[in-house]
Amino acid sequence: MIKILSISDQVDPLVYSDNLKERYGDVDFVLSCGDLSYMYLEYIITILNCPLYFVHGNHDPVKELNMGEPRSYPFGAQNLHRKIIRKHGLLMAGVEGSIRYNWKTPYQYTQGMMWSHVLRLVPGLIYNKLIHGRYLDIFITHAPSVGVHEGSDWTHQGIKAFRWLVNTFQPEYHFHGHIHYYHPDEVKESQVGKTKVINTYRSWVTEFIPED
Ligand SMILES: [Zn+2]
């Protein structure tokens, strides 16, 4: 059984608390889908003492200035952008950022640039299928895919290439952020073929048994 804490976009007071270790001490690893301060992520890594894998969100700064050294990523965390890794018996990959709407942060891309990020993953996914018998278990992104949890404005539109990856390679999970939700009855979890799509806004806990 693997237990995952996934987070994005807003600090969750249940996570950023003195009880973090008691509440989430049994998670195997943490996934961050972006738009969270590096200091918050480092707090989680330090207290839970477990791996944290992340992608950047569109609001992430090039350099975050806080106590100590300025940093461009959370220390101790592994960036999954355009990477495929095999950890905890799971095949994981990620793509950072949102659709481009201004030039203020680097983590914004056109639909065409998102296609190039996704296509870059394809040889590794095919390798996974040949070696491990499946393409991918977990896909993490900041933005949602087109038609699933996407917003109605330009900035929160879904990414076409992400939907293609999900349709084609059917990972077990697609975790994303970027879409804030304000009512408990809004949809945070959807099924797309074999893939569970989770808007991990604030936080979400997933428990499952991997195939490996
Ligand atoms: Zn965002």
C-alpha cells in the first residue's frame, strides 16, 4: 500500500501545522503540483522526512527570498518537469506551468510548447512499457488537461497535450493544481478512461496498491 500526500496552490492549515507529523507521518512521499512557496515545501520535507517530487506552477518565482539563501526550487525536492522516474515501485512523470498569459514568470507556455514537453516524455514511456509492462503510473502537472476540471477563462484553460497523454498512455493517476475551488461540492476527482484525475488544490491523500 502506497500513501501519497499531494498539494498545490494554497497552503493547507492542516498541513502547515504543529500536527503535521501526527496527521501525515505515514505518507510514503509528497507530490507538489505547484504555486506553493519553497519554504512551505521545505517545511514539509523536514517534518515528514520523506521524498517530495514537484513541478513548478505559473506563480512560482525564479528566486524566492526568505530566511537564508535565495532559492529557485525547494531544497531536498526533486523536479519532475519533463522527467520520468521510477521510485517506490511507481513510474512517474511531470510537466510544469500553465498556459502563457504574460511574461512575468518563466513557467508559462503556449499549447505548442506544452506539446513539446509532452512529446519529450514519449520515448521514456515506451521504454517503460517494454521494460515494466506499463507506460506510466503517475502524471503530475500544474495545469489541468483540456476538458477535465479546466477553468472558463484563458489563464485556466486545459492543456491539449496533457489530455492526449492521459488518453494514450492511461496512467493510474493524473494529479494537477492551478484550479482553485471554493465550494465543497465542486468536482475535485474525475475518471478519464483508466485514469483518476485529481485536482489536488490545497491537499489530497491517495492510497493505492501499485502493480510492482
Ligand atoms: Zn497556477
